[in-house]
Amino acid sequence: MKQLLVLITPFLFSCAQDFSVHCEPENYITSPIKNPNTGFNNNQREFVTVFSEEELELFFNETTISLKDVLTNFFHCNICLNNDSNYLISYSGKRFDLGNVDNATIVINNLIDLIRSMSMGEEEYEHFLNTQVVQQ
């Protein structure tokens, strides 16, 4: 019976849909805000991207907030910079590929559209919009 368990165990874990991020400390930006009400093991999302921190300093659409700050302060995203691809790991640990677009604004808009399509992301998006209306 032990031999059967040893043979089956690796297959159980190899099919898991959860992903984790391994990022060098100098390429990692931590969101200062955690979402305590996710119901999942993760209380922050992980955004892995090809972009540098400098490229994420552009303003988000017509706001005066950088792309980086929108993600970290409103959408609970930690950011792993300077990678080979763009993807998001959600609160549940599921990975969403975002394609290899080389324009940071387009990628972040696509990312926010993706997050906004999620149940908690919709609430975060509404909070972000309400914050922007107050500041204008």
C-alpha cells in the first residue's frame, strides 16, 4: 500500500491549478494593501510582467496615478518586474496569461478589465472609480 501511495502522490500535486511566483527581491513591488476578505489563501494578487518599474510610472489613462500605484493601491497586486511574460495569479492561485504586448498601458488596461470581471475585482474597480470621481 505504501508503494502505491508513493506512486500516486506526485500525480496528485502535478495537476494542481495553483501557481506561485518566484521573483528576485530587487524586481518585486509589494502592495501595501491586503484584502482580508478574499476567502482564499492569498490576500493579494501577483502580477508578473515584462515591464520595468520605470515603464509602470506612466499615468493610468486620464488619472494622475501611475500604472504601478493603481495596481498596488486599488487592485491588491504585488508586481514582479522584468520577466519573460505577462500574467496574473489571482486570489485563488489561478494563472491568467496576458499576452506579449509591449505597451504597458495596454497590458494594464487589459489586466484591470480581467480583474474587474472577477467578483471581488468588480468591487475593487467600483472603489477605484469612486475615488477618482472624488479627486477630480
